[in-house]
Amino acid sequence: MTEIKKKIIFTVTQREKEDFKIRLHYDNLTQANFFRGVIKGYLEKDENFLTYLNTFKKNNGIQNNIVRHKIIKDIHKAKNTKNLFALEDKEVDSIFDILESEHPDL
């Protein structure tokens, strides 16, 4: 079965679009590759990406310092827990599937 794909659309200025296209060409990337990489880095909580995102949020007044630091702390805590118990995403999903089957009312 194929997964349904959806478009993500947003607007930028003409100048930003032109500069973006130039940078993509310089880095030998397509728009699709670029945005798939950004989405993957965000969803996988890539530390380098999250460091940039935290700086972006700080510079643009998105979230206060307390919330940003709590998010970073939670991400590190989750990573340490996964490492401590040697859990991978498939194993975590499996644990939730087991819990759901044993306790469907949760």
C-alpha cells in the first residue's frame, strides 16, 4: 500500500525565493531534497538542527527561555533514557503496541 503524500505550501518574498534557488544550486540540492532533509532533521531531533532551531526561536521571540530550555532538557533526557535501555524506535513502538493490546482502555 502506498502512503498518501501531501504538499506543504507557504510564501516568501521574491528576493528570498531567488536567493534560495541560488543557494540550492550552489549546494546541488533540489527544493524537495532540502525540505525533506529539514523535516527529517526536525522529526528525528537532530542535535545540530535543534541547536539552530533554538537560536532561531530565541532571535525571533518564539517561546521564552524557560520553555526552550525545558524542551532541550526533555530531548536530552529522552535520548539518555533510550541509550540507557538500548531502545530503538521500533522497540519503543513495540512496547506501546503491547501495552495497548493488554490495556485497550488506556
